[in-house]
Amino acid sequence: MSLVDASWQLVGNTSNTEYRTKPDARDILIVLPHSGLRDDGESARMNMEFQVGYARSVGRPCAVIVHLASLMSQDAEARRVYAAAMVPVHFFAASLVVTSPISRAIGSFFLGLSRPAIPTKMWADFHKAISWAESVRPA
């Protein structure tokens, strides 16, 4: 099974991450970091700039579904950048898709140390993460 669902539409890229969305749910942004990414403050700022800009272009808060299994590491500054930018004016939920022990560790560190201001959960697959985001979407 491919990581990327064939129906997900490409909506943009940064130098280290691809962004897609479901055609019927533009307010759910699927975040696919490139394999082997070592996420630091600089890359986090670049990616949050894209994500906030995307939410503004949609005109309402979005959910982000992040594939953490692509990451090799994430430093404390990156965690702070993401947590600070994940605010309800731009985002209504975040899902961390973890499919390996290292991605589970990165997700656990993020959730335990960063305490995001929006509902954030870890999932083992994209479909459950997307379904949860759809269930918590504001009216």
C-alpha cells in the first residue's frame, strides 16, 4: 500500500516537505516530510509559514495530519516553533501519524513537552487520523 492516497491533491511543497489535501476536505492538510528529515527550528519555521499561509488561503482553521515516520529527529526548537504556531485561529486539530518506534518517540516527546493549544493525537494510520479530524471539525 502506498503512503500517498492517489486521490490526495498536491497543494504545495517546501524544500523538505510535500503538502496534500483530500479533494473534498481542503481544510485537512496532509503533511509529508521528506524521508530522513532532521527537523530543526529553521525547517519548522519554514514549514509553519507554509501551513499558516495555507490555512489563510482556505479562509478557516485547518487540521494538519503529519507523517512523523519520515523524520529522523526533531530538536527542542522545532517543537517550540510548532507548538507556538498551532493556535486555534489557524488550526483546529493536529494528528501525528506514527508507524515506527522512532516516530512514536518523536510524537510522544512533542505531546509531552510542547502541550499544543489545539487537540492533538497520535495515530497508526492516515485514515483514522483523517476521520478523527473530520469528527472534530468546527461547524
